[in-house]
Amino acid sequence: MHITIAVESASKMEIIFSFFALLNFVGLFFIIIQLFIIKVKYLQ
């Protein structure tokens, strides 16, 4: 019973960490897109 509680909390932490990792990845993706748009604007 105690082990299942620990596993549940661990899975919750994994979900939270994966969610923040996904947010960081999406943020990095948008930053790269913005830099690409800026480069295209200044090159043309």
C-alpha cells in the first residue's frame, strides 16, 4: 500500500516534469521561428 502511494506520487512528478520539458521545447521552438523571421526580414 505504501509502495503504490510512492509510485503514484512519482508518476505525478514525471507528468509534471514532462509537461515543463514540453513547455520549454515549445518555447525554444517559437524563439527559433522568431529568429528565423527576423533574419528573413533583415536579409530582404
